[in-house]
Amino acid sequence: MPQKRPSISTPIDAWYCTAAQARARALPGGLDDLGRCLGLPTQKDRRGKELIRLLSIPHTNKAGDSVFNYDEDLLKEMYAYCVTDVEVERLAAKASHPLSDNEYAVWLANEQVNDAGLKVDVEFAEAAAAYAEQELDEISGKLSRITNGVITAPKQFARLKAYVEPLALKDEDIRKAITREVTDRRTGETTTKTTLDRDARNKLLDLERQEPGRIHPDFVEMVELLDAAGRSSVSKFEAMSRRADHDQRVRGAYIFGGAGQTGRFSAAGLQVHNFPRKTAKHFDAIREQIMQGERIDDVMTVLASMLRGAIVADDGHTFVCGDWSGIESRVLPWLTADADEVLQVFRDMDADPSLPDNYMRAASDIYSKPAAKINKDERAVGKVVVLACGYQGGVGAFNSMARAYQVVMTDEQAKDVIYAWRRANPWATRFWDELNDAVIDVVQNPGSIETVGRVSFMCGKAGLLTMGLPSGRVLCYPQARCELIETERGDQWEVSAIKATWRPKQGDTEWPRIRLYGGLLAENATQAAAADILREALVELTELDWPVVGHTHDELLLEVEDDEVAEATEQLRRAMMTAPSWADGLPLNCEIWNGERYRK
């Protein structure tokens, strides 16, 4: 039988979360932001943080004892602050629809996952964090040498900007790689920003790969050093050791509805959703080297590949993990109700894995050759275009995805590939156009309903635009409006809505907005429907008391007793492969592995 969770003093289903309700309606989850966004008549008192610092954190008195502050006036102020918080929560709860029974069940299941926690190899995490700090010191030394002491640490952004700007003046492509034009949508003012963020570094390294020797070796080395230092391995290993409870488990890693409009889960603390996919093949051997303080090459890359493996199953337990295969690539054509030939490719693949897969078939359209004759490099291009372009992505999206799979192309080559894919997949371009037209129609005509494929749209008089999903769940786009915008192709209608995960700039009174176009709506619908598949499986497994300890994007992670692996594998496969009643015709497949350490 599955292991039982320890009981808690208050039953978990006695709780209700107004922050979860807000996020489910695409509103800010924080009470301060939520109150400002909704314009509530009572706002959260910003004095609260200072009061908590003064009253809830002990300080050391003259005798050296750790004591709390019991100042009567401050305590009265704290009481009033707490009363105000409750008032704001009540107002916020009434300002949007409560969680549905299904949404509450998902929230409840997620809280059970958070309570179970992920066990961490704390001893290794501490050693890895120290190892990374030493490497950062070496990187800082190398940066100082290369730049003649101008830059002495990776995060000296002002110095970096001053150092690279003269170099950019000598090469137009370098200038394009490290500059961004940012337009204020409210004022129309455009400013140019110099940056060496990850995207800029990748573009510079792409230039060097396309034309070796074009960029000065010292500059290339500086970019590579900044790239290595920019990896989040240090902070993640530190978070593992710092956040672990007495039983070496990190809890509260998953946030219900934290990923904006789609309702997907986001991560907190460990940021498991952002772990690199690559996992070290010889984890135990490398772990031993790090524990012994031995030197390893390419430290930051190696440490990044060790993050997943630092999450471990408890003694006498094993991880059983399932990963849906190409879930978004399947859901997107299914949502259109107009691309059964694409879904048939997946059905054929699932029935006979030896057949050319969907990436090979995409490459077949691009290179005009039989799918069976597509080579490894061509398949990589097919994979990139499928993953990058299904949501109306252009050259930027293609190149960003291409870097992850070591595909190097010029912008012109990327344009040709994108055009070939769109020409071979008219169902996708048609879907984008129809989604775009539908939101314009319903926002201009409140109360009307427009259906595109398997999703529908409606807009209320108050400007709440909703997207109805096949599952019955609704995505929200608050304060939607339609405006006539001047573009290169003439005046066009454009719909926008507030973006809850952004914050207004200092002095701004209006909440930041996001443009709703066909590709973005297709992405939202696809990721939300895929999330609904996961959400239903998660609820099913937790209600059967199977110990789910993680769920990251398209996977579910169980931690079971060693003698339950076979039973857990069968149950997990059944939960992941059984399509919900609303997903008729959607082909599903998954891969399941088991082991003592987390991996991809």
C-alpha cells in the first residue's frame, strides 16, 4: 500500500486560499498588488513589514539575551494592521469568482504535495554551493585580467555596459546583439538599452560560431565567463541547504496557478521548474569528486547538471516519475479540431516507435525529402521549428530554441525554415488568425460568444475577457480593451488586458498590459489544456493516497516504498494515459522511470 502522510492538527480541507483564487482569475496573488490592481477602497498597510521586523523578530538586549519587543503602542498598531489585512482579503475575495470545486480539489492536492516536500542531499548541496563560490572567485579574477581591472565581478552591470559599448561601435552585428529597443506602450517613447543578459550573450556566441575569429578572443572569453557566472546553480544549491527542514525536506515548492493566465503551476524556493534539463550521467562519481574537493572542468556547467540529482528519495524509497511525451505538440493541433492528420502521426508513432517521429516529418517538409531519410542534424532543425513556431514564433523564438539544441543558423536561414513549416501546417496559421479575430469581436461586442476549434471566448461589460477550455475551466483576461493601433501594415485592431505577474513602474497608475494576439492565445490555450491533463491526474493520484512529491511542467513524481515500485508504475501509467472525458481524440503517451535520484 502507499505510504501514509502524517496527520496535521487542522485538516487541510478546512483551509481556503484567497491568493489562489486571485491567481486563478489572472490577478496578482500578493495582497498589496491585488488591492492596488483592483482599486479596492481599503488597501493593505505598507507599514506591516516594518512592524513585523520590530515585533516578530527577536533582538539582542544589553545583557546579550534574545528577546521580543512588547512595546504596547507598536502592538496596538500591529493589531490594527492585521484587522486591515483581513478587511482587504474579504474585499478581494468578493471581487472575483471563488474557486470551483475542481479548482479547489487541485489546490488541495497541490498543498498535499507541498506538505510532503522534496528530500535534498543537503551534505552535497552545501559542498556544491561552496565549490561554486570558489569558482565565482576564479571567474572574477579572470574578468579582472581580461578587462585590465575594469570589471572585477560578474554583476558589475554599469561597468560592463561602459566596457562593451565602445566595442559595439566597431561592429554593427555586435551592436544589434547587445542592444534592445524598449517602447513604452502608453507614451510611445522608445529607448535603447545596452545589455549582456543571457539572450545577448547567446547572440554574441552565435556570431562567433558562424564566423570564427570575428570577435576578439578576450571578448569571447569574457562573454563565456559571464555566461558561466550567470548560471543559477550557486543560489539553487544554497536554497536547498538553507530551506531544508529537520528531515532534509524542502516544502512549499509549487504555487497553484502561479504561471499567469494559463493556470499552470509555478515554482517557489527551489525553483524546480527552472532546473536545467541536462542531468549528469555519472552523478555519484562527480559527487564524490566534489565532496573530496577535487578539481573538475567546466565547473558551472557540471554543477548545473547536478541540480536534479541533488533531490533524492528517502531511505527505503524510490522515485517513480512519469513524463508526458510531446504533450504540447499534441494538444495544439487537437485544440484546432482541424488537424487530424497531425494527430494521426502521433497515433502511428505511439503504435510503432520505429516510424519517423513528428520532428522528422517536420524536417521532411523543410528539406523536401522522405521523413525516413532525415538525418540527425536535420531532425534537430525539425524539432526546433516544431517547439518554437507553433505559437506564431518568428526568428527570435526560433533562434532562442535553436541554441538549446546546438542548431546554428543565420536569420535568413531561420526565416526560410519558419516559412516552410507554416506553409506545410496551414491549420496552425488559420488557428492563430481565427483566435485573433475572435477576441477582437467579443471585446467589441460584449456578451457575444465566439468559438474557435475547441475553445470559446466571451467578454463581459466590465471588460473581463474569458477563454473557455475543453475541460470547462475558464482562463481570465481582466480589464480587456480593443484599440486601433498604427502598424507597418496599416491601422489594425488590437486587444490587450492587464498582466498580473507584472508591476506598474514607479508613479504609474495603470497596471501593465499585455497584447493578446493569435499566437499568444494559442499558447495559453495549449499550455492550459495540457495543465488540465496534469491537474486531473494529480487529483486522482492524491485522492488514492499515492505519495506525489513533485509535478514539473509535464511530469509527475512519486516517492514510494521500494516494494511498491511495480504497483506505483502501473497506477501512474494508468492515470497519465487515460484521457479525461473532455479530451476525446487526444492521443497521449508517457515515459516512466524509477530511481533513487531525480533526473530528466
